Amino acid sequence: MAKYHNHLNRREILKGICLGAAATTLGGKTYCLATENTEKGKSGKTNKRPRTQLYKKVTEPARVSLVKGNDRRDIVYQSLKMIEDEVLASIGNKKILIKPNMVMTNNPLCATHVDAVRAILDFLKPHHKERIIIGESVVWKRTFDGYKNYGYLLLEKEYNVKLVDLNAQPYQYRYVIDKDNRPLPLRVISTFLDPDVYIISAARMKTHDRVLVTLSLKNILLACPVNDYSNNDKPLVHTGPRGVNSICHYNMFHLSQEVYPDLAVIDGFVGMEGSGPVGGTAFDSRVALAGLDALAVDTIGTKVMGFDPQRVGYLSAMAQAGMGQGDTEKINILGTELNQCLYHFQPERKMKRFYGL
């Protein structure tokens, strides 16, 4: 079964992508050169010229599973079972990477709970016999400190998995922009660019102090820069002052043309509100979401939190560009009805002022 987002063979656009702010704008209609058109020249020969439309507008509905319940591991598992056939078909022969969200290594509330990852592994175990990689690239401290503190080391004994510090992997250079629209070289972990790697984003539902919400897409996009523990490229994506139109939205949109999850899973059993993504307080929402269209999953996740996804710059930009389904009227929700899962997460203090919430 085909994916529900029509992202152009994620990370296979490397040959055609054009980098830089001139080619990719949040507000414009043109995004990048990736396909070719043909027309007759004056000589009668067929000439090739690039077309400026990278993505086709998403018109078909997306499917997002939403499950509410009293057991984290069970609701994450059930959210995947609802879309089992399409998930298994989408994996094919690819290597699987499960990317949790830890951010830092000594605050359990900011990290994807290990039982959410267990649920994903429970779902995959009957169908996938190859070793699965669990990879993280923390912002502060060292990744294996997080694996230890959050109980992830046990997973290597319980399942056929290997824990990996993605910060120690090879990287490739890309660009983001700074507050003055100047290009900044950014080291992007090569694993996120590998078309043979199937990326599962295992995110926790949280508010954010720069872009309002952090869900499955941001979990991948802010993890892909290298932190080699002497130089940290991750903050380069956040360059510029906080605000509704923060450059961080643009930089994530820009990176998402190459770095994109294949499967989105959101653990919202206990989320974080207030001063996210690390200093907030617990929110008992008891939900889990999953889907092949990460934009659709994050759109519904944002609605669950009580925010308007169209006001979240990076989500609305991706929707306008055709990276996934961002129209809530065209997202089919499986499982629990959305109106039973609508909450009011408190935003981060500055975001509350900027957004007028």
C-alpha cells in the first residue's frame, strides 16, 4: 500500500534539490527543482527544462489512528495495529530506525517513555526478523546516559535491537539560515538521509518554547544535526529570536525536504505542557497517535493539545507545499473519536503571548 503522504521518495530528492532561501520560501508557491518538463525548441528538438513544483498537492485523505486508554504500552500498540497492513507494506526490505525523543538525559518527563518504544517493538516483532536500530542524538550530555537513565538498556536484552548514538555517525553538510538570512553550514547525520533506512519517529507530546508544539516531525528534524560533544550544530536550527514567525519554522521546513519520518508515533499518555520541551509540567492526556503521514499525525496531535495547526508555521508550510495532508477535514481518524481527546495544554509563557493564547 502506498504511503499516505506524497513526499517525493524521502531523501531521494538529493539529486534534484536546490538549497538556499531563494529556492524555498515559506510564503511562496515555488519550492525546489526536482522534476523535468519538455518542450519543443526553435530547432524542433526537444529541450528539457526544470519544473519548479517539487510536490503535488495532497488531495487524498490521510489515516491517523487515535487511541485513548489507561495503559501507555497498550494504546501505542493498538494505534499501530489499526494501520498494520499499510505500515508493514511501507517498510519493505528497509532497515528500521526507531528514533525516540530524549532532548536531555536526566528529566524523564521530556523523553519518550521506554514503554512506548516497547509497544512499537511488540508490534514489529512478529513481522520483522532483522535487528532494529534504536537511535538518538541528544542535545545535552551524552546519548547513552539517556539510554541508561530512562531504562532503554534493557531493550537489548528483551528484543533484537541495538542502541546507537547517532551523534557518533557520519554526517553530510547542508545549510540553514541565520537571523540575517545568511547561510549556516549544518552537519546532518547521514542516517537521516539514507533512503534505505525506515525512520519511525517515536515522539512525546509536548509544548515548545520556539514553535509552540513538538511532535513527530520536530523529533526528527531537530535530531538530524550533529552534536559531537565538542561542537553542537543543533542550536543552529533555532537561530533568531522567538516569535510566531521564528526562523526555526523555516529551517525545519527546509530540512524536511530531505529528512522526513516514514512512520509517526506519538506517545501522549502523559504529555508536557508549559515550559516545554524540557522544563514543563505533566499533562495526563492518555492518548496515542500513529500514521504514515507524519504531517497528518502532527496536525491531529496539535488539535488534541488544543492548538490550531494552521498557526504552527512549519506545519502549515509543509501542508502548503504538499508534504502531507494538513486539512483536518481530509484526515480520517481511526479508533477514539477526536472530540473525546480534545484538551487545553498550557503553552510556554512567551509562546502564549506571541500567539495570543
